[in-house]
Amino acid sequence: MSEIEIHASAFDSPVAQALIRAALADLGQRYGGSGDETPVDAAEFVPPHGVFLVAHLDGEPVGCGGWRSHDDDTAELKRMYTAPAARGRGVARAVLAAVERSARDHGRKRIILECGDRQPEAIAMYTSAGYESIPNFGFYADEPGCLSFGRVL
């Protein structure tokens, strides 16, 4: 079994941007359009207000995720993605755990996220990791199919 390595990366780095483009393409196939129109600024993922992480498997970038400040106590999970060839190998869970650890280390007490109802594998992972349904928030809060989750860190 290969070891998953996770490292902080600038949100606007070429490696992170390639993974984000793949994530948005995946969302575009599920929902249409560009996949996600949520305003995101690379500066939001600079410590201590956020972090972006990239996962590598056998030296190849295969996944990503990050958090940005929602408020002083709450982190918002953004841009979680695992490349199709690496799915089922624990990459997403490892990235999620690393994102949660980073947010906690930066003083956040809670983490929240929004996703859509056409992402059953993500919903299953989040709920099995202890996330519970919360009132919708964010860019897509009023859109049909928007689901929001949160958990205490």
C-alpha cells in the first residue's frame, strides 16, 4: 500500500490549480456550468486565516482540500477533491483529517461545509466522519439541492 503524503500548498500554485480545475470539472459534470461559482480568493487560504493542502500518492498529486475562516471560531472546508484514479484509497479521509487538524491548530472550534445532493460519496464520507446537517449557508444556500454540514473540532 502506498503512503499518502499531505503538504501545505499555495492555493494559486500550479499543482493546486490543476487539482482545483479537475474538481470544478467534476462538479460541472454533476451540476452543469463551471461547477462552482462560489467566490474564492487565494489569500483566504494563507495562515492563520486558512490553509490549502495537496495530497500526493506515489509522488503524484491526487487530492486537495483546504479551509478558510468563516468567523473567528469556524473554518469552512473548500475544494475537497480526489482524482478518480486515487479514489477508494483513503486520500479524501486523510485530507479531511489534515484540514480539520490544521483548522483546530489555528484556533477554530468548528468546521462547516456546503455540498450538493449529487455528491453521494462526499455526503457519505462527511456523515461517517461525524458531520451533521446544519442550516444552509454560503453562495448556494438558497439553491435546490444545497446541503450544509458541520462538526465540532
